[in-house]
Amino acid sequence: MRVAPSLISADFARLGEELENIRALGLDAVHLDVMDGAFVPNMTFGQVLIRSLRRSSALCFDIHLMIEKPGRYIDDFVAAGSDIITIHIEATDDPVSDLRRIREAGVLAGVSVKPKTPVSALEPYLDDLDLILIMTVEPGFGGQGAIPECIKKIAEAKALIGSRNIIIEADGGATVSNAAQFRDAGCDMLVAGTAFFKAADRAEAYSALKAE
Ligand code: DX5
Ligand code: ZN
């Protein structure tokens, strides 16, 4: 699996170095959790930080918008240099228009479902999607344990997309010991915050998280 370290678990006093470390270890993406304190009970960072990180990194910026009414900020996150923008189906009243706006800007369009939201809720939007992000924890915080029932939703999403070219990404609670379960369920891209940034040996952690 492709591994996207979640920056929320990195050392915020050394973010530039942390991005360089990801690249030096051979990873090609970083997961950036944007939280507004309204959609989730936590706040992290916004487009201003992403814009400055963009200047110092060529990694794929995988932006996870945990914000209410994300349509308001799509242009900002496109301009900040996002490569993937994922919105929450629970946070928008017009998913099609949001997803099309992201795609029209040449950015991959993703949608995420919280643990209690069924995968079937995404059925109407499959033709507008490049990525599905399955939350395997309640969004808002790193360092939680994966919810086992949510790992099954990865397989449901894989079945739902059929032969469509849609990336299945999973987010939350991935560890070096459960990564194979995510892979076996059909995950293409695995987010890892704690398991990567808090690892004693990140290269070793990366090789286990890939689960190849
Ligand atoms: C949670 C975020 C996840 C989280 C992953 O709301 O979307 O990306 O940071 O962190 P770990 O891998 O530590 O669960
Ligand atoms: Zn995330």
C-alpha cells in the first residue's frame, strides 16, 4: 500500500524537516488534516500553513478537510497547492458541486465517510470521485485505536466502486501490526500518523505499514 503519514502527529516546530524526512525515506505523499473546531472538536491548521509547506516540498499533498461547508474553501486549498482534496460527505449540502470544483482545478477529488456513515451514501457520487477516504476512527484526533467494524467498510467501498479507477484510502489507527488487515480489505493508500511519526525507527515502520 501507498503510505501517507499524517502530519498532525509530527513535530510542529520542525514541519519542514519532517516533510524532508518523509521524502528521504522514499514516501511520496503526506496527509494534512485540516480541522475547524466545528465539524470536529479540534483545530489544527489551514491553507496558510499548507501554502508555505508547499514551497519546500514536492510530496503529494493529500488534504483531508474536516471542516463544515468545505465548498467555501476549495479555491483556497487549490491555490495553496493541494494535490488531493477530500471533503466529508457529512459536511456538505452539495457534494457534486464541491467535487466538480476540485476536479475542474486539476486536483484529485476525494470524499470521506465517518465511522457511522454507510459506504452506500457515496453511491450517487462515484462518477465524480477519484478517492474514497474511509475513517477508521472518529475524526478529530490522532493516536486513537482503529474501529474494527470500519475496516470492513474498506471492502464495501472496494465492492461499490467496481472497475472504476477510484483510490481507496483509510485513515485512523493504522499500526505496524494491523496494516495487513487494511491491505487485505482492499486499501490502496494508508494514512499513518502515530505509527509513523512516533516510531523509534521510521524506515522500519514504513516498511511494515506498506504491508507489501
Ligand atoms: C483523524 C485524522 C487522521 C489521524 C490519523 O481525524 O483524520 O488522519 O490524524 O492519526 P493516527 O494514524 O495516529 O490514527
Ligand atoms: Zn485524516
